[in-house]
Amino acid sequence: MALIKRALARAFTRCEAVFEYAFGQRNNPFVWLGALGWYFYWIVAATGVYLYIFFDTGVTDAYASVEYITNEQWYAAGLMRSLHRYASDALVVVIVLHIFREFAHDRLRGRRFFAWLTGVPLLAFIYICGISGYWLVWDQLAQYIAIATTEWLDTLPMFGEPIANNFLNNTTLGGRFFTLMVFIHIFGPLFMLLLMWVHIQRHSGARVNPPKELAIGTMVMLVVLSFVYPAVSQGPADLDLVPTDVGLDWFYLAAYPLLDIVPGGQLWLYIVGGLVLLALLPWAPPAKPVKPALVNLDNCNGCTRCFDDCPFGAISMVPRSDGRAYDVEPVVNAANCTSCGICAGSCPTSTPFRRAVPIQPGIELPDRTIGALREELIAEPDTEAAGPRVLVFGCDTSNVDELHGDGTRVIKLPCVGMLPPSFVDFALSRRFADGVMIAGCAECDCYHRLGNEWTMARMAGERDPYLRKRVDTRRLSLNWLPRNAGRRRRKALEAFHSALAGIDLKETDDE
């Protein structure tokens, strides 16, 4: 399993590097696959509402109304039909890529299983909603899907009479059955929206909208595609005739040709079994248990910063229980805590400048304390560096170990979001380093979701706790790259060393 994940991660890294070169790191579509799924869903929903205004739900008039939409009103409803079709296909593409990418980067195990587990039924609903939409056009493709689907459903021992009997000829198909398909295609997406909301419940500040530039560019692409290759119907359905040649939408209908070579019941077993195996992946193998963050009320004033910054909603604020003159205190939900340490980085008492008392902030990780981090920082390097000394703070998911040596020390954290800005000030002002590099995941793609975003904001003085203005930011480098971008990381470190060599470090220390 680990070998498969590594191979997929390398493949994604190479593809993402190409898209990053074309669109920039922030607008890389691979980083926003989940948000693009939401974006395409809303396009499908909005265009579907517009199309329903002109759609006739009668079984005999459906095809004619769709032809009017496509040909007579090609500039409006026709455009909406094409957008509806292509956004639906794009939704499948980004969701499948999203699944593979989350698996490749191991973002499904341990306490992160919830989003993965709730995503499995979402995948099934996407196909139910999409396939039912093809029925409504009632062309030859819809006829093929209707007959194949009902015969496939009849292999399940749950219907009193064969459903396929409704499609023996034109006289056997009733309007009620067609109305049922309209109901499924309309209310299926509504239930799917509920599942989508559940899917992100453990993600604080969930990103459901891609960046404006990416959203606009994607919409322009869909509109151009819709005008160049508009979605059209095949010939009208006729149950007295057997369609001999139909063009399939392979994004939704890839399983249907398998019915010609695999028995229907056996295909159900493969699909249901595949979904079950997909749902069990977070426990294959299970993640190593991690200890959740601990609260120390003696050093907590209920400022709510840890609550605001937790990326997984693992912290809640409750009324004060120790009788001190503060309104609230944080409580950690161990079932949600991924031990990223971002809460420790947000605590104002996480400072290395303390001397009189031991360092014990209001909240921190029991296995990676702020006090131990300070001790590791002040430890002298084994050898004297010939040039500027750089201290690299990197996250566990970034390959930063290889940066150690040649005047560079590496300190690893569960997430760079655990690093309080005061540690940068401390390292530079106390001359433990001439420069500090923070090396985290790619921008907007933090393994712990918000670690690099909060770190950038803190270092820029835009989010509390702030980096002091006295710190010479020329001596601070923020490096956001994918985990397998080791060569690019080394080049960035070399460039930082060169930049530090051109700075009068003694003068900045005196200031």
C-alpha cells in the first residue's frame, strides 16, 4: 500500500509541477480539486434550474423540449445545456482526482477518516444523479440507458415484477415512471448537497470556493467549449426499435459496456465491493495513534486563538471551570485532534524568551512541547559554519532532512503552523542563526490544511500572534513546496544562503 501511495504521489508531483508553471502555485488546479468539485456542482445546479423552466416532463414531449432548448434557444438555454453537461463531466474528473490525490498524500487515515468515509456515498450519488439526467433527454442514448439499467436492476432480488417490462415497447412506458426519474434527478442533488455539507463538517474554514482567477478561467473554458462543441441529442427514443449505435459519455457510463461481458449480479458485487473496500482504506493499515493537545489552564486566559486556528474543529470554548477571572477555556476533542500543533503556535504564551519559569503554554502537544523545541533550538551545532548559518523549521511531511549540513540546521515539527513567530525573533536576536527558513507544504496545500496559511499571515503581521517588526525580514525565508520537490528546496536554500552573505549581519544584530 505504501509503495502505491509513493508512486501516485510522485506522479501527482510531476503533473502539479507542470500546472504550477502554467498557472502559479496558488492557482494550481490540483490544489483546489475539492473546491472545484463544489464549483462545478453549483454550475450544474444553476444551469439545471434554468433548463427545468423550458423542459417538458411528459414522456412524449421531453425530446421535443430538449430540441427546442438546443436549437431554437442555442444562445441561452442551449448554452446552459452544454454547461450543464460539461460541468457534470468535470465534476466526475475532479472528484476522482481528488480521491486519488488524498490517498496518495495519506490524508485519510487516523482521525482524518471522517471526510474520506463520507465521501464514498457522495461518489455514488454523483453517478446516480448523472445517469438519471441522461434518461430525461429521452433520445436513443436514454433508451439504451433505461433498458440496460432496468435489466441490471432486475438482477437484484428486491422487485416483485421486472422493471424492464416498462420498456418493452412504446405502449408500456407510462408517464408516472418518467416522472419518477425527474424526481430522482431533482431531489438527488439536494440530498447530495446535504452529504457535501456533512463531508466538510470536521474542517474548520473549509475551502469550498476556488480562487477568483481559477474560477473565472474555468468558467471561460467551459463557455468556449460549450459554443465550440455544444451538447446535442441523439435521435429520438423509439421502444419499438433497438438502437444499434449510441455514443456513450464515458465519464458516467463506463460501466454499461461491461454488462455485455459480466453478469449483472456479478457487476453489482464488484461495484458494491469496490465501494466497501474504498471506505475501508483509512484502516489499511490503521494510522499510529497520536496524543491530542493538552490544555494548561494555569497559563490560559481564554483568548480563543487556538479555537480560531484549529483546522479540524477539535477545540471548543466552554465556560471557565477553574474559578479564575476569565470567561471561557478551551476543551480539546481528542476524536478530532490530529496533533498538528497549530494551536500551540497560536498561543501567546508559547514564547522562548521566558527564563524565570519553565515554558508551559496554555495549550501544546504532549509529545512535542514548546519547552523541548526551545532546548533543541539553543543547542549549538556540531561544527562551525564557514558562511551564514541557517536554521530550517520544516514540517514532518516535507523532505527537509536532506537540507542539514553546510551551515544549515533542521528542526522538524508536525506542521510549521506549530512554530510561534517569537521563535524566529529569538533565533535571530540571540544569534543562534543568521537566517531562518520555514519550509512547509505547497501554498494552499498544507497537509494539516491551514498551517502554511496561518504561518504566512503571522509572519506578515496579519494574524495574531505577530512576528515583531524589529525582525529583519531579509533574514527570513518562507518556502512552500510539495513534499517531493527536494531539488527545488535545495536551490531555494542555496539562494537564501547567497542572499544572507550579502547582508551586513552584524549591523542588523546591533539594531
